[in-house]
Amino acid sequence: MTSPAVSSRDLPHPTREEIRLEGVLHALSDPMRLRIVRELAAVGEELSCSHFDLPVTKSTTTHHFRVLRESGVIQQIYRGTAKMNGLRRADLDGLFPGLLDALLDAADRQAVRPDSA
């Protein structure tokens, strides 16, 4: 089987079969990455990297997107000059039914909980 030509703008993604539970859980264990995923899930469509206003440096933001992409949580694709990000909900729901919804629900409940400090 021959693979299609890869341009310098194509980004590597795991196939659905390559997505591992431990990789997904690791990716979602970081508050910034969870914030990105919560926003993508809430909007339900692709968002550009520049849409996200994270309180970290640009290089750290890039790192977070890379971890999410390499774990199979998001799909990244260039559209013109914008790098667009989409949640791989169908793949995640197919592999781990209910996991994403449970994690997003838990994150929503935690977000409105008063600090216990």
C-alpha cells in the first residue's frame, strides 16, 4: 500500500486504532489542555489556534496542541494560513464510550465548585 504524498504542512495524527486510553488520559490531565478540549466540545466545530486565549507562552500553547493531536484527542489541519483544531469526538466515543462526556461533565462541575483552600 502506498501512502499519499505528505506536504510540509501535513501534521502527523494517530489512526483511530493507534489511540490509547493512557495517552488520552495523559493529554486531558493538564488544565490548559482540558480547557482547550472543553472549548472545542462546547462550540462543536473547528477553531483556529489563535482563537484560544491561554495564559501561557505561544511555545507552550503549541506544545499543548501537539500533545492533544499526538494522543488522538484533536485533529489539526491547515485551512489557508490558519491551523484549525477539531475534537475527534467520533473516534473517542467509538473507542471509549462515555469517557469524553464523563470527563467534560466532571470538568464542568469542578469549574463551578468553590475553592476548598
